[in-house]
Amino acid sequence: MGSLFAGLINSAFSGLGPIYAQGIGLTTPHISIFMSITVLGALIFQMPVGRLSDRFDRRSVLLIIIISLTAVSGVLSVADDFGIWALLVLALLFGGVSQVIYPVTAAHANDYVEEPDRLAAASALLLAYGTGATIGPLLGSVLMDWLGPVGLFVYITISSAVLACVIVARMAARHGRPAHLQTRFQLVSSSTPAAADLDPRTHPRKPAP
């Protein structure tokens, strides 16, 4: 579910974000900066969030991420008259919390998968992400057509709130895995089919001589 919703959210933003920015009156240079700074946010947030997810229940860390994403998206959904600097700060935060959903989800999945099955698990995660990435821009565009540019972040706010509910339900249904039994967090891309091959967790370990 985390992988699916990561696709729903991130693909909608990457495809419709420039249209949102243009719709609220940003110039072409400002649109470029707005989109680029979300990537910077992802770069800044990846390692700190990853280290936290290695020390605590990953679902708790992911829930905090999703709640933060819901809050930031909610603010952006009413930010059509904000100044450029406020928008850039919000974009930095948005990129940081939205782009870590997939790698934390992948790490959580690998905590419960035996080593021989990790390549198949990584492929399944990418399939779920790709499914969400196919649907996300379509759903986001419907709300943008209905509500205007801010409809993009209304859509993302609703999507992230639903994912938060899913996480809470799963946390109530099952105890978390002890930190010492968790696999190590890895930086994982969700944008390439080669992600499974690039993830060192999917490589079988050679037996000791």
C-alpha cells in the first residue's frame, strides 16, 4: 500500500506540478526552481529519515512522514497567493517527505522477506508503484479541472490521509519488528525498473569460505 500510494502521490506531482505552479502565477524561472527544490528536499531528507527508520518501528516513522505530508499538502492547497519564498520552503518540505515514502516502504517490506525472495519482492513493489504512477496523474487532473490548480494538492492531501489511516490500521493489527531484526535502510529509486538490481539487499550473499 505504501508503494502504491507513493506512486499515486509522486507521479501526480511530477506530472502536474508545473501546471499547478503556472496556474498560481509563477514565472517560468520560478516554476523551474519550484520543481527543482523538491528534489533537493528529497536529497536532504533521505538519510536522516532512513537512519530513524533503522532505529524505530518503520511504520511509526512512515506515519510521521505521511502526517507531515498531509499537513504540507494541505497548506499548499490554499497557497495560491503565497509569496515565492514561502512556496519554495513548502516545496522543499514537500519533496523531502513525499520522496521518502517509497524507500521506507521498501525497507519495511524487506524486514519480512527472506533473502531468496527479495528480488521478487522488489519487483512487486515497483509494480505497485507503477500502478499508482499510472493512475495518479489522471485522478489529480480531475480535481485540478474541478477546483483549479490547488486541486493537485487537495488530491495529494486526501491520498496521504488515506495512507495514514492504512498505516494506523496495520499498526493496530500487528506489532512492529524489533529494531535489531530490521534490515539496513538503503537509498532506493522508484523511477527505474533497474531499482531491484541496484538494491544490495536483493543480491544473494556468497557463502563464507
